[in-house]
Amino acid sequence: MNRKLRIGRTAASMIKNIIIALIVAYSVGLFVYILLSAFKPLKEVMARAKLFPRNATLDNFISLFKATSSNKNFPRYLLNSMFVSICTALLTCTIGSLAAYGFSRHNYIGKKVMLNSMLFLYVFPTIILLVPLYKMFSLARITDNYLALIITYAGLTLPFCTWILVSFFDRVPPSLEEAAFVDGATPFQTFIRVLLPVATPGLVMVLAYSFITAWGEYTFASILIQSNINRTITQSLVDFTADQYIDWGLLLAGSVIVLVPVVAIFIPVSKNFIKGFTAGAVKE
């Protein structure tokens, strides 16, 4: 009986590993295809003959960055997205860390309910916020403004980031704070000099998560930003598509540029992501 059970567990583990390998291969394969196709001339892209380019060229990327007209200005859109994403990451990290500190170090009625309700918000699709946010920003006269995007993206990422940081602050022994108070430190100094350095993995994860979320978001940007000069990089990719023609060369090159910061940020901090998720999932 035990042997059959072990065989069954081994078979289930093998099936699970095969499924995971297929999913990873499919995801990586799509990225590799986009990356290689971005270096192909248009004729090779349309022919779809081979995976690797026969006559590799940088013309797609050169044409992309030369597009600086009033209707298409890819370098400006790149800077716009970078500005919005960095501001979103800093705002989320600042507010999230202060909120997480309050949840972690102070007890009050309804604390657990409030903390658990943060993740419950993600049950609902974020698209339902589109109309209320647009009306609110219209009344405040900040539509077609980076501030509207930064507030929206920070609101979307703050609940999860705060929940993650609470788990990191809970792991910091109160004795460290007590020792700092004995030495004459104020609560704010203790928060900055004692708690934040210990919770660095969580802060890194929050910064990376909020940056990536803001960098790749399209729906809210397409509604809240109307003028060409203020558009983000994800909006600019739509310029290369039309009803009867798609500029595949520029579209693929732009997609690669959009993916590069995501990969460049995620790979170095992937360990922090794992620590963050396990810290949030396992309570000691």
C-alpha cells in the first residue's frame, strides 16, 4: 500500500513538474520570439520563415527613437512612463511603510478586519474603478495629468504592498525599538533607523512591484491621459497598429523596450519577491 502511495505521489509530482516546465517554456518562448523578431527586417517578420533573423538589423529601434513628431514621440513617452512609475513606487513605498508600521505596532478595534479587507479588494476587477476615478479627477481638474496616474497606480498597489510590509515589521523584535527609545531616539527616528533597514527586502519588493505595475498598465492611462505629449509608453504601442496595417517592426521593437525594464528589475530582486510572498503567507 505504501509503495503504491509513493508511486502515486511520484507520478503526481512528475506531472506537476511537466506542466510547470511547459508553462515556463511557452512564456519564455514568446519573449524570445519577440526579442529575435525585433531585429528582423519587415520582410522576414512577415514571412515568418525562421526563428533567428537572417539579416539582423537595428533599423526598427533606430526608426523608433527617431519618431519625434507631434503625433509620435517614443522617447518622450518612455520618459513619461519612467517618471510616473518612479513616482508611483516612491509614493507607494512611503505610504505603505507608514501604514504597515501602524498596523504592526499598534492594537485597536477592527485591526484584523481592516488588514484582511485589503486583500479582499483584489477580488473585484479594477476596471469598475475607471468611471468613478475619471469623474473624481475631472471634478478636481487633474485629468490628462501625471498626478492622476500616480494616485491611481498607488491606490491599486498600496493594499497588497501594505499587507506584505506588515509581515516584515511583525518579524522585527520589539526589543530593538525599546533599546532605541532608551538611547533617546524618537518614534520617527526608530522607524527610520531601526525598522526600515531590517525590512529592506520588503521595501525592495514593494518598490519593484509598484514600479512594474505602473510601467505596464494601459487601461487607466488610455482614459486619464488624452494629449499626445503626456502619453505613456504602453499607449504609444497602439500607434503602430491600424485597421488595415500594422507596423510589425516598430511594434516588436517597442515591445522589447517595454519588457527590458521589467526583466532588468525583476531578476535582481527575484529573491526579495520570494521572501516577500513567504513572509506574507507564513506567520511566525
